[in-house]
Amino acid sequence: QVQLVESGGGLVQPGGSLRLSCVLSGSTLSRYTVAWFRQAPGKEREYIAATREFTNARYYTDSVKGRFTISRDNAKNTVDLQMNSLKSEDTAVYYCAAARSLIVSSLSQEDKYPHWGQGTQVTVSS
């Protein structure tokens, strides 16, 4: 059974950085596309970034390009999200999700991901 556990959230000032981690257990990370989503209070969950199985190609939504970096370590079954130049609008619960055999056009569709973590809170505030 695939399980995902996020960590690394917390309180940070605007302009600061955080690094989130997502550990996958119960299977082999290299077989999965892993994405990060976030949900701010009162808003729908939104896609942020993804790293594809086998190719390790990386994809980002426009609002985080140049600020966030997704990376994976298949040996450690871990996917990280390095977040720099954080803004108040980045405040949300951040989730990682995993799926197999996703095409690029499906990466942002949360209903394509059968496996989800419990989320970690990120608060950007002075």
C-alpha cells in the first residue's frame, strides 16, 4: 500500500525559504509521478509542480516558476519542494500526491492521483 508523508512546513517571513519533503513508502518512487498541490483557506486545491516517473522531468505552474524547485531522490524515495522568495499568498496546506503513467496534460488534475499525503501547513507572515 502506497503511503505519502509530508514534512517541513512552518511559519516563515515574506521573502524567506522553506523546504518541504514527501516520503513515499510501500513501493518504489521511480515508478511514480509525484506532484505538489496546495490549498489556501477558502480556495480550491491547486497544482504547483510535478516530477515525472523515469524521465524525472519537472513541471511548474506559472505562479511558482523561478521561486520553487521540485526534486526527487529515488534512492531515498523522497520528493522535495524547495520554496524561495515566499509570499503571503503562498500560505496554504501543501500536499504531495503520486500516480503512475500520467501524461503531461494530466499532471495538474488532482483526480488523476490516487495517493495523497496528509498535508503540511505553510504560513508566510511577518
